[in-house]
Amino acid sequence: MPRPARACSAYLIQHGGNAIVADFGTGAFSNLRRHLSFEDLDAVFVSHMHADHFIDVVPLRYALKYGERTNDRKVALWLPPEGEAMLRAIVATFPRESRHDFLDEVFDLREYQPAGITQVGALNVRFAPTRHYIPTYALRCEAGGSSVTYSGDTAPCDEVVALARSTELFLCEATLLSSNAEYSPRGHSTAREAAEMASAAAVKRLVLTHYSTASDPATMLAEARGIFHGDVVVADDNATFEAGDT
């Protein structure tokens, strides 16, 4: 759940004239507007269909339909396999405002193929399945020789490590306190486990994210730095990072 004045998962990735968002959870739309006009967003990628990772596509939809705009370009909305049916079922409960479909009027709605590569302008996006409670996919975005990898929600996972191999910026979830035991089936990681994945993948920089309101950032950093000897930071809303020229 978001802390006061904070939002759930959403990561804006920009390169040149292209901009995508990896996940778009509660409060993400408001934060996006600090950095980018909503009409300049090229695509939203959703890692999995838990509401804290996608629900702000609804206020984004209202902005695209009713907000002041200089173009009528649709934003690509990429969902995981079977995600479209779930999202359409949710918005089907809203009162119908017009004869147009609630989503299709402003979004180019698609499901990505986890084994494939999705291209958005100069950005190439690849995926890998994670270890979570429902089907979830990590995302790696590459452009201009630079890369950013986002773990999505996951317990320690070899597929995520492989996707993140040698990435410049690894956004990895660290939901669990080190004192919390998570029994099978697992779906989340500790800061230490995030650092173990970062170390195994030989990433350049680790950003710990998706952490509990009970987590202490100083403790998270200490645990991660005991394992991973590259640069480690704890994510916070509106923090910005560079990966090469991305």
C-alpha cells in the first residue's frame, strides 16, 4: 500500500523522444504529470494483473478522453497474456458515457508475447516470467546500448536473473522484511535476496523498490550492500536515474 504522499508501482523510462511506463499502480498518474504530459506517453506495460500495478490506467483514460490535448494519438496499453479480459471486465461496470468503448477510444490495447520483443520507437522491450502468485513478467528495456530491467513482483528467480544480466539499472522488488518468513508458494523477495539476484546478474546498479511501509531504508541498504558490491539505492517517488544515455 502507498505511504502518505506516495504511490504504488510505476517506472517512467525515457530515451530520446520515446517514453514508456512499466506498471501504473495507485497514484502513478499524478506522479507522471510531474515529469511528462500524459499525451506524450507512448506506452504502458503492465507486469501482472494485481491492482497495485495497473489501476491508474483508469484516471489515465479519463485524462486522454477529457484532458486538454494537442493530438488524438492513442497510447499503447500492453497487458500480460489474459490481462485484456480482466481489465475489460473491470471497466464494464462503469456507466457508459458514449457509444464508444471505454478503453479502445484512447488506448491501443494489446497483450504482449512474453517470448518476443516489443518495440516502441527506439526502445526494445523483452520479458521473462517471474516467481509470483499469478502470472507475472519482468521487463528489460534497451536503447542506444543501455538497458533498464524491472523485476516486477517476484521471489528469487533464475529467469529474472537471466533477463537482468549485465543491465545498467536493475529495479528489483524488496517487499519482505528480513525477519518475515514467506512460505510456499513464494511471491516476493527481501532486500538481501534482491541483492543476491543483482550480484548473480552482474548488474551495474541496484534500486530496491516495492518495499513495505514497515521497512527501514537504512536496514535495507545494509542488508543489500552486504551481498552486492555495486551501487545500491532505495527507490522513492520521483527519484530519477540515468543508464547510459537512457
